Amino acid sequence: MQSLIRRETLTLAAAGGAACFTQVPAQAQARRRTFSGLARAIHTFNAQAAKEIIGKTQQPLSEDEVIAAIRWTCAVKSEPDVTDAEYAALLKVADTGQMSPGAELEVQTAFEPNEEIIVTAWSVRLRMPHGKSGGTYAFPIREQKLASRLIGPEEREVIQKWEKKWREQGGIAGFDRVPYAEERNRAAQIDQAKSK
């Protein structure tokens, strides 16, 4: 069974309408973006990220980087299950500098693709509403793998114990994530000490 994916996420919502415009001169576009919802969202994101352990070591996001990532995503259209209308809404963020209602910037810093490895990353995404179900879809802005470590036998035993407990509870992790993290951290330290 695939282990649970641990996510540490900074989420910064930036709501507001996306007023459309056409053929605005480059200088006017630059001035408009300076005060746009996207620029404010990026500024807020960077300010919060600078307070985080990993974030303070990363280059701040720029509006040009976010817009380039959006345009790339819309050009290649490789994201699964994203409709043309959803791509158009995403592209509108780049073209107008306005965040769509419900759009937000987030970063994930830890991934567990399986029970063998943990990857530390700086994975910045623009989360947008997806489909009529009320769900969301995260479009990549910056993906950087920073470090990794193998999961040892002591830690794997803790993971399996807690996953069994959560399955018996109907698949709900509940409010016991802190004891799980503490026990898992102790087990990882034991594994590290044994490997030296």
C-alpha cells in the first residue's frame, strides 16, 4: 500500500474578479500588474515564505516567473483532466494580472512517493477551482527537489502501525497527526543512529 503523502503547505488566498482587456500598451500593462491581485498575492506569498525554514533559502517568486509558468502550462496543456475553459481561466490570470476567485498560491515542502523515500522540495503551485465538483487543481509554478532520505525499518514500522490504525478507523487520520509525527521522528532518529 502506498504511504500517505505528507504535505506541508503555505496557502495564500487572493480573490477578486479578472477584468479582461485587450492590446494594452506594455507600459500600461506593467503599471497595472504592479497593483494587480497577482502581484499582491506574490508579495504576500514571498513575505510568508521568507519566515519558513525552507522558504527563507529560496529565491522569491517574481511576477514574470509566475506568468511564464502559467503561459507554459497553457501552451503545452499536459495536465490531466483540465478543460479548455479551465486553461482559459488560468491564462486570464497571466493576461490580466488578476487572480480568479478561489485561486491561491501554495507551496508543498515534503513528499513521500512510496514507503522507501522522503523528498524535501520547494514545489510552488497556483491552485485554481477545478470542475463542477468544487474541487481544485494545482498548476506548477516552480518545482525544485532539494534533498531526500531513505525511510529505515524502524520508521517504516511506525508508518505501517499508524496506517493500520487509520484504516481501522475508516481511513480517517483524525486529530492524531502530532503523536504520529513525533513517533515517526523518534523512529527516524533510531534508524539514522543505526546506519552510522
